[in-house]
Amino acid sequence: MTDRSDFVQVDAALAQRGFTRMVFDLDRISELLDLLGSPQRAYPSIHLTGTNGKTSTARMIDSVLRAFGLHTGRYTSPHLETVRERISLDGEPVSEERFVSTYREVAPLAELVDQRADEPLTYFDMTTALAFATFADAPVDVAVVEVGLGGAEDATNVLHAGVCVLTPIGLDHTEWLGDRIEDIALAKAGIIHKGATVVAAAQDEEAARPILERCAEVGATIAREGAEFGVLRRSVAVGGQVLTLQGLGGVYDEVFIPLHGAHQAQNAAVALAAVEAFLGAGANRQLDVATVREGFATASSPGRLEKVRTAPTVLLDGAHNPHGMAATVTALQEEFAFSRLVAVVGVLADKDAPSLLELLEPVVDAVVVTRNSSPRAMPADELGRLAEEVFGPDRVEVAADMPDAIEAAVALAESDVPGELSGVGVLITGSVVTVADARRLLKK
């Protein structure tokens, strides 16, 4: 048995490896997994990469697979509240006891690898190994695994998964992946290995080319949104939207997802095609429509236009690059009818803050900028100066921390709105870290 203090100690030991430290080298994680007996080979996997939508798509895939009776493991990042969220079994974060037990099995072998390597294993290397070992021990029928960053050199790319998913690719993490879409797509296409089935969301031409070339190079089969599958119809519904999806095996109608935005409809189409590919559906075999509906109806995606308060409505959204923010703004315009909306924005210093603010400007009445808890956060004063260039000084407030920012945003949202507050809202966005900070305060 373990107690709370054991988990706290393990969490701290992981953090000492440097939460944001990155070393792109598969040799160390490969050696660790070899010492563990190659747990990633104990089950089939679905491997996801892309710029936006990975986590939401992974969660939908997980939910639909569980509806079909499969035991699932899901590995996603980053987490909002606890590292245990990264490693889920049958849709739920692993327990503290299981997390500690697995860590104690992995840690001594990790120390051996650290002693032999020029650089010690990273935080992400360790959580990846913990996930793969947890899934083997459970055991799971299938693992749904999201890359951490990129693809080819990501620690998860030891999987050589039978089904690979590429969500929309845009500019992000340019300091590591390059500043051209082609370079980023080439890196992400590195998760495609010999004989894989690839499910690809619609891509810009410069992203599509490297993906197709990689498929040809390794003999992979590809299904593309807009050709083999896609969204046929969508309509806004209370608490989400109702979709008609063209899958690889036929049409699936009256599919409700409790998520907002055309981008989530696209993610659902990609998720369905991935599940079909995994379960062997195709031209002559359609999955049971009622089971598919059941799977999507129970899907969730915390921190993606997630409503955490009412009167005023408070939404959390982790959009942190222009592609993601554009999707969020479109969803706000199409599916919400705020009479007054105020944004709380905190971003990391390496992000394209001016573009994020420019996308937000037409749909919010005012903005409160702040600094999130990441050591990589952009200082609030610096973000405030950028915001004033976009919004003008009269529509910008600067708050030193998240509690003050939320309080200021609620006050601004409620100002000059007589009576009923049902049309008043606060959007907290700009970074997953910003959302995590707010969620800890608002979900208490």
C-alpha cells in the first residue's frame, strides 16, 4: 500500500528532471524500454500527432473504443491538474497507488540509463515509459498515444503503431521543428512506419506533400478527410452539436458530441476513421451506429471551451497558437451569443502573442492579461503592451496573477449590463498552463 506522501515524493522526483527540458534522442527511451521488457510491444496502438486537436481526438477515440468493449490505455499531455491525467486506463487517470508502484519499477532502470547517457532521461521520457509499462501491466487491449512534440524524434515514436493519426498541421514549436509547414509536417510524418494505416485530417498542400511522400516511402495506406471520410452535416445542439459523419465504412448519422466548434466536428470525423481503421471497418463493413453514438456522447475534452461557471458564464480554452485560436473564435461566433465577453489571456513567451490577440479582438469587449505559472510565461506587463497595440489602452487591463485577473474580468463583464447576466461571459485562454491555473481556482 502507498499513501499520499509517496505520490508527492514521486511527483517531485519527476519534476526534478525538468518539466520543460527537451532532448530529442530515442536511444535513451529505447534502452529504458528494452530493460523493462519492451512493454510497448504488449498491445496494439493508435498514435496521434498534429498541431491542434490531438488530445480531443485521442479522447474521442478512447471513448468510442470503450463503447465497443475494449480496455483502453490513453497517454496525452500536458496535464491540467495532476500528472496522473497523462496516463488513463479505461478513461480514468491512473490511481496514485498504481502510479507510485509503476514508478518504483521503472526508476532503478532509469538510473542505469542516466549513468550511461550524456543527458539524463527527461520528464517526458519518464512519463512515456510509465505509461507504456502501466498499459502492459493492466493489461489494455489498445493504447491511444499522443506525441509530446513533433513525431520522428518524440519519445513515443518507439511504438511503430499500426494506425497513425495526423490532425491539422500548422506553425507551432518552430524553435524545435522549423519555421516552414513542410518541415513541421515532415517531422510529424515520422510516426508513420512500414505497413501502417494513416488517418489524416485535411491539410494545407505544403503539409500534405511530406505526409504522402512518407506513406509512399514506407508502404503505408492513407485515408484522407474530404476523400475517404469527413463531416457531412453538423448542427448546434444544447451542450454540443449533432453530426452526420462519412466514415470509412458508411454514413453515421445523429452523432451527438458534447463539444463545441467545427474543429471538434472535424476531430470527431478523424477519430471515427481511426477507430474504423483499427477495428477493420471499410468499404464492406460498417461499425454499429448505435455503439458509435454511445461512444461519442460520453466523450469529453477538459480545457477546450469548457464551461466551469455560470452567471457569468466562464469558459476555459487552451488555444495557444493562431490555428487553435482561429478555431476557438469561430466556435464562439457560431455557438455562443454573448452580449458582453471579456477574455483573460496568459501566454508563454515563445508563442505568437500578437496573432492570438488579433484573432480575439473582434469577439471580445475587453481583455485582462496576466502571467501564468509557467517559468516560460510572458510577463504580464509585456503582454499588456502587445494587447494595447491591438485593443487600444481603454480595453486592456493588466493583472499580476490569475486570481486578480479572473476577478477583474468578471467585474468588467458585469459592468454596464443591467439585470440578467445570462448573456455575459469570461473566456480564459492563451495557454494550457493558463487554463490549468484557472481550473484549479474555479473547480474548487
